[in-house]
Amino acid sequence: VQLVESGGGLVQPGGSLRLSCAASGFTFSRYVMRWYRQAPGKERELVAAITSTGEGTNYADSMKGRFTISRDNAKNTVYLQMNSLKPEDTAVYYCNALAPTGGYHYWGQGTQVTVSS
């Protein structure tokens, strides 16, 4: 099983980034996919989630209207479009795959997002 995030980097406040997470080794289309983030000295927090079919999404309050989660089951990839980025969005962003039964999940290695002028 692999989850490989990409797309992180340094961006100015107000800018945008699109994160990708390429999955392999499991039946991607059956898993709920989630993005988490962890800032220095803080606990890991849920950013957004998307159902296996992509029909349902959920966001943390501070991300609503700025971030969009999507997935392409044909490409085994989940995305996070981040707009209007703020310095407080600086964190390592992790991809997570939650099993259909909810009994286990997989993590990616994370990608750093830094929002700074």
C-alpha cells in the first residue's frame, strides 16, 4: 500500500496550491479519502474528506469556501485544491485512506505547505 502526496511548496498569502495523492496497493474506489494537516507544535487535524464515490464531501470550518477536495477513481488519485491561503495554513499535509469497514486506515508521508511572504 502506498499513498504518495505531491504539490506542496512555498506560496505567498492569498495564493493557491493543488495537492495530489496517488494511491496504490488497495481498492482505491472503495475507500473514503481524507486530508489532514499538522502544524509545528500542534495536533494533526482533519482538513477535508470525500466519500468513495466522490458524491459527498466534508470540510473543517476554517477551510470551508477556500479548499476543495476531489477524487478521480480512474486515476486512483485524490486532490486538495487550496485557495486564498493564509500563513496559518502552513503545515505538513497528509493523505489518509479509510477502509470501508472503518477498521483501519493508511497514511501518506506528507507534503509540506508553507504560506509566507
